Amino acid sequence: MKVAAIQMTSGPDVSANLEQAAALLEDAAARGASLYDALTPGIGLLGLFELEKALYELRYEIGNRPAWAGIPLQGILEWGIT
């Protein structure tokens, strides 16, 4: 499996940034690179970071806005189902 790391400097023009990122991804794919499975949302290392962030948000809402705690909690519950 080939993987590619893409580094770019983003500017204020969002459309141009997205076009540049797409061109770099297409070039990497043309050279045989593929997406790394561990970067699939909810899986592998990225999934761990997503869960950590969701739990942080839940802890924040409980401590600062208890009435809003249901928002990250719902996301955590839905994330665990998929």
C-alpha cells in the first residue's frame, strides 16, 4: 500500500484551497496512493481522537451549560451505534 502526506498552505480563498487540496489528492491517487484506513471516521486512531473530543465536549457542557449536555451526549451515543 502506498500512502501520501499532503502539506499545503491555505489562504483566505476557501474555493482555491479546496481546489488545491483536490488537485494534490488526485495527483497522489494517480501515483498509486490510497486513503489510510486508520483515518476513516470512527475507526482506528482518528476514531479514538473523535471519541476523546466528544467526551471533552460532554465534560465541558456538564460543567458550564448543563442544559446543553444532551447535544454531545446524543452524538456520543449515535457514534457508538455506527
